[in-house]
Amino acid sequence: MSMLYLDVDTQLDFVFPAGALYVPGAELILPRVAARNREAIAAGHLLVATVDAHTENDPEFAHWPHHCVAGTLGQRKPAQTLIEGLRPFHKQTTDIFSNPAFAALLDAEKISAALVYGVVTEICVLHAVRGLQQRGIHVSLDSQAVKELNPAARDLFFAELRDRGGAIL
Ligand SMILES: [Zn+2]
């Protein structure tokens, strides 16, 4: 395997209107996320889902509403995004590279290219993309399968991604 598909934080608390940290409109990207996940498995690529998994008194809650506490309903992924072969990686911060097992997997699988999607575009997707690009991995982002909170911040991130040689699909 050399290609990674990365489904970032599509969890009930983020993508459903009743979620604890709902990203407005995020439910609309779910069919596309599900399609990308199926595509990854069908093609034999590595499919990883980053999954926020907080403790009850997580430091992140100083900055954000209580969300994605491990074991709660809101922390789960919508059924349509789940597929046999998907590998979840937990994180307690906005950066998946805070989980050293993720970078170790990239090395072990000799990942050279990645397709990234999910939420929130200018926060957790951004940190994932930066970490991948810093490791020399070519990043494509599916603009139809991400959702932002702040359009201006999203646009700055898209410019940065392109400046570093990435592609917006
Ligand atoms: Zn979080």
C-alpha cells in the first residue's frame, strides 16, 4: 500500500445537528465521505479514520464545548461512514500526529500520497494535512467532502495546501 485515505473526525457530535459541537451543514458531506471510504477499500488503499476521544475533563474543553467524550454516543461515527477494513486512530487534541501510532503507520505502509476529507476543514483537517505534507506526502483534499466553521480561515488553509504542492479536488 502506498496511498492513504484519511477520514477526519466525521463523528456524531460534529456532523449531526444535535451534536455537541455541530459544524453547520456537515451532514451534507456524509454521502461523499462514505463513497470515498468505499472507494479506498475497493482499490486496496489504506483507510484511516481519525477519531476524537476525549476524557471527561479534557484540557481541550477549556477552548471548546464538551464533545466526543470516549464511549458516548456523540463520539461514534455515523454508520454510513463505517466499512470493514477502516482503521480508527484516536486522538485527544486537534492534531492526529499527537498519536505517535499514526506516524508509525505511515512509515510502515510507506505512504507517499494521501486523500483527505472530513471536519473541521481549517482545524483538524488542516493539522492532518500539515503533518502529512511535512513528511513529504503528496496531499489531495476533496473539497466536496469537507466542512468548515470559518470560510476565511478555510481559504487561507487551501492557499497554504496549494503552496506546499497539494491539490484541491
Ligand atoms: Zn476535540
